[in-house]
Amino acid sequence: MPDLERIEHPCGVVTWRSGLLAAHGFRHAFATRIGGVSAAPFDSMNLGIAQAPGDPDTDANVVENAARLMRAIGASPAAMVRVRQVHGAAVHACAGDERFGDTVGEADAIVSRHAGCAPCIRTADCVPVLVACPRTGAAAAVHAGWRGIVAGVVGRAVAALAREAGPGDPSGFVAAVGPCAGRDRYEVGPEVAAEFAAAAGAAFVLPPGPGRRKEHIDCFGAVRAQLLAAGLAPDRVDGEERCTIADPRDFFSYRRDGARGGRLGSVIVPR
């Protein structure tokens, strides 16, 4: 699968970009933690509010970070649309009047056919997925943690995008899988491993062995497999396994840093 490209924008914002989505004219970004205004421990491109004791990042910082990210990718006229993510499989379909600010409901995927409403999800180890329909310009952003993968959020999002895009075959969609907790670092207990294997496939669970005290799970591989199972063609899925836990320069990580930290944004603009 092709690599993502690391982009250092002139304004100081750093993002990862899918060549496949870019080739089809979709402005998008898997944001890094670089280029924002938030202070530690949210430094600096934080797009979420940590659910942990202590003073949170300010709303003003998050708003400015969102504006900087959208300017960096040339998408300032569009508004990021956010939901309250709950590690489920619900999908929010944009009505077209959403604006950046308060979340618009509970969901873990957002679909939009409106150029002014850009689906955005936040992660700090979970898998960000951006999907688009080149024929109609509709797009989706998906938050897929291990619970969401088990719940089937990826397939639900692709089906919702197909409904939003109108008659068509998902094999024509394009998608990119972004940075997330890598299989070499994502240690889980036996109960989670068993649930994950039952839902995603045993191939995506690494048993204990040299260098592994417990089972590890491959969320990146499982998400790619679920995109293919939903109907996307193999050559229409972009991305690479870049581990958020292993790279503190570019990424926030819940598993590395705990609950009190920033959240990465992944956004795509319908066209």
C-alpha cells in the first residue's frame, strides 16, 4: 500500500497526506501535533478536550488550531463538523448547516456531500479513516478504535457514504488509513484479544511471544480488511502503519501519555 506523505506547510503546520485522495481532488489532512497554539501537555495542534483531571485546553486554542489546519490545506471556507465520539458504530450524515463549535451528536463516523461541511474526527491512538466518492464528491471521516472495529463502524460508514453519494458501487470509492497505535505496541488482555479476533479475524491478533508479554492487535490491518470487505478495491486504499505510540514528535498518544493530552484531527473536505 502506498505511503502517506509528510507535508510541512509554510505556516508551520505539519500534516500527513494521502496521494490517492489528493489525486482525486480531495483536500484533507491527518494532522500531526505540530503547528498549533496550545501549551503543554496539549502542545500544540490539539483539536480535542482531554477527559482528565486538571485544567483543559481552552476552547479558543482549539478553534485557532482548527482554523490553522484548514488554512494549511487550503480549505478555510469549509467548517469542520465534529461529533461526540463514543467508540460505537453510529454515523452522522451532515444536513449542510453544521458549523465548527459544539459537537452535533454521538457518532463515530461523519458523512457529507456538502462542500461547506468537512467531516473531522479526533484520535490519540485509534485509527482515523478518510473515505471519498470521486464521482459525486461526497466524503466521510471515521474514528475506529478497537471497540469501533468490533462494532463494524468502518462498514457502516462506507454504506452510509454510498447512500449519501447516490446509486453507485463502493469499489469506486477511495480511502486512506491514517496513523494509529501500531501492532508492535498495542498490547491488550486476553478478553479484548478474543473479542477482536472474533469480529475482525484471528490474523489481526498477535499471540504472546518474543518481545510480547501479552497479545497485540493490528487495528491498522483490520481496518484495511474491513474497507475491502465493504466493497473498496485494493488499489483504492491508501495509507501506511505509522505508530502514534512510537512517535512523540508527530503524534499525541493516549497509551503513551495517558488521558491528559491532546487529540489529533483528521479532516476531509467534500468537493
